[in-house]
Amino acid sequence: MNFLQRGLTSVFRRKGKSIILFAVIFILGNVIAGAIAISQSTANVEKKMKADLGAIATIEADFEKYMQDNPDNMSFTIENPKEDLVKKIAELSYVKEFEYSISSYAFSNQVKTVSLSNSEMMSAADPITLKGTNLELPMDFKSSGLKLVDGRGFTPEELSSDNLKVIVSNKFAEENGLVVGDNFTLDAHWMDFKEDGTMAKEKLTDYQVEVIGIFEQEKLEKKAGEQQDMQSAMFDNTQLNTLYCSNEAAKANNLAMNKAYSNEGSDEEGGTPTYVLNSPEDVEAFKEEVTPLLPEYTKINASTDRFDEVGGSVKKLSQIANYVVLIAILATLIIISLVVVLFLRDRKHELGIYLSLGEKCQNVVLQIILELLIISLIAMCFSLVTGNFLGKMVSESLIQSDALAATSNAASSGGMIIATGGTNMPSLSVEDVQNAYEVKFSLSYILTFLVAGLATVFGSALMPLMYILRLNPKKIML
């Protein structure tokens, strides 16, 4: 009888010990399988959400850091990055596309604004935003869920002119009875703050405006009928009342506003640079290279930061799962090693007989490995299924509890669980992360678990194999 036959016979004849070893590997395998399933699922949801968010980065004022360094100074001006620095950053290898946007605003008595709120006060106070761009189609159409449904983008000639050729929202167009090709007069006003604390609209100038395109806010359409809080409604109101134009047109309105407020023009453009990177993996490298170049109290704000803001429970779960995998593997190495050594001590005379009859030591070792491998594979196949199921139950429960806690905290503080990220940044909520999280069978999960499991089992067999190699048949048989 060769060692293969002896190994198979030994597994089925020693049912009690085989069942004990099976139970040990099955229990520990469940822990490892569940932790691996959670670890891979959290990594997948982070990768998916960041891919959906895109690789967009902007340079913004770091008000939080300024307030930490200057708690007593509430009046401040943060320096914007110079245009040459903005263009220098755009030349980095990480950058695929670049937009420089100058924004302005105007109040109007004749042009109607759109309001998603039932409050007439909010509607009356809504200004019209003039958002400039240097691109044929503004960056918002690629990152903020906007879709051009009629008309066209800007021509190079229009981008270099201060004439107001605009792309408007479909709801703004409906409210004012506009279609592509229409011209209308924008009676721009500015808000004058009186000494008695009241405000009054003062006439600035009249602009002749031509509608060259109409856009639709896709995300808004998908959420129609859902209850929105005040902050979300204000964000959507601003978007719907935005007129996309050239930077030159926005700059001209800012100059007129500055003269109205202080009787002197300002050379400060106040533009916002936006960079589209090649991939989300480039974000951290881009931050490391650009941050030292920025003026004091400015920072890089990336679209992938939205996940870091609302995906804390997933990242925490990933860390826990990784620790559990390491601890479970270490425990498996120790426990299985001790169990197998104890079993081999009871078989000392059997192994001595094999060796005394001339059986090669390597065949005896292979027999023990075969027995361990058969039991381990059966146990791991079962734990592959049950561990995945347990990992799904535990992780989803933890994520839901964290989401409820976060929602409760936000409700008590009057906030909302959403990261919008400001200009050109897509939004992400806790619910989005929770809905994207999924524990499922995959080839990578199966291969990772089997490789980790078998490596652990073979590693735990080292101590028993050393025991066999040290056996002396003569001493055993005496």
C-alpha cells in the first residue's frame, strides 16, 4: 500500500480525529473567509465610488486652517493662485483637461429665477449666477450631472469676447419662455446694504443676452418627487439659475460690480481652476506635487475626497477586516500546528513501523500532508460559502448602524449627510455608499481565500513535519 492509499484510508478510519480537525479548520476558515470577503468588498466599493466620482481637482481657500491659525482675526483675504501658476500646474503629466472659471452674479427685476422651494422669499432672493469658462463645453457638463439637450457649446471667438452668449437650464428657459436663438435683456442689479441694515436693489446695467444652448440637470430629474432639505434645494436653485458664459463676460460684470461697490475697479479675477486628472489613482500624487506650490491657506480639493468624507464606516470596516485576517491566520497557524502534533504523538508507533519497514521518510511526510490537505480542502469549501454569508451579514449590519448613527447626529445638528465638494464636484451621500456596498462571490475572493487558507495550512504543518523527521524507528520500537 503506497502513501496515497494509506493517507486516504487514515482519514476515513480515524473519523473522530478527522472531524475534530475539520471543525477547527472550518471555524477558523469562516473567520478568514468572512474577513477576506469584507476586505475585498470595501476595497471594491471604494474603487467603484471613486471611479464614479471621477478624478477632478480644484484649488480652493482653506478657511478651516486659517481660522485655526488666526482665531481672533475674522476679517481676512486669502490670496488666489496666480494665472501663471495655474497654467504651470495644468502642464503636469497627471492633468488630462483644465478649466479656468470666473464667476459673477446679478439680481434682476425682469428676468425670472427658478426656485425648487415653496418659499417665495427664497425665490425672490435668488441671484442669477454668471459662470465663465475657457472650454467649449463647461466642466460641469462632465462632472455635475448636466446634459446639453439643445443648442451648442461656445466657439473660440465667443470665449474671447465679453458678449453674453449663454447656456441656460431647461427650467430657467421654461420660466422665461426662452428657446435656443432667443435674445433677452438682463437688467443687472446689485444689492446695496444700507446703514440701517436694510438691503435694496440698485440698477447696474442692461446686458443683451443670446441663448445658444439649454442644459438639463440629470441628477435633479432622477430625484424628482423626493423630499429635499433646505441645503439641497439651495444648491439646486443655484445650478438652475446659472448662466454659463465666457470668462470675459463674467469678468466684465465683476468689474462693473466692483465699481458700483467701491467706485474703483479691481484687477483680482478670483477665478477657480479645475483639473481633470487621468485617473483617480493620480489624485494623491497630484496633491503631493502641487500643494507645496500653492499660496498660504489654499488647498487641493479633489472629487475623491467626497468618499473619504462620507465613507468612514466602510474604511473603518476595511481596517478591521484586515486586522481580523492577520489575527485569524496567526491563530490558525498555532492551533492547527498544535492539534496535528498531538495527533501525530498518538500515531508515533504507526509512523515508526512505516520507517522500520523501509518506507522513505519523505513518503511518510507526504502522507501526513495529504491527510491534512484532504480535510482542509473539504473544510475550506464549506467555509468559503458560510464565511461569505457571515461576512455579508456582519458588515451590512455594521454599515447600517453607522449610517443610522451618522444620520441621527446630522439631524440633531441640523445638517445633512452629503458631500457636495463645491465647484465642479459631484455629490456623494452615505446612502450612495451603503447602496454600492455588496458582498458577493467572485473569482478573486475564491482564489484569495484558497491561497491564504492553503498557505496557512501548509505553514501550520511545518512543526508536525519537524516532529516526523526527528523520529528514530529503533527508539520507537524498543
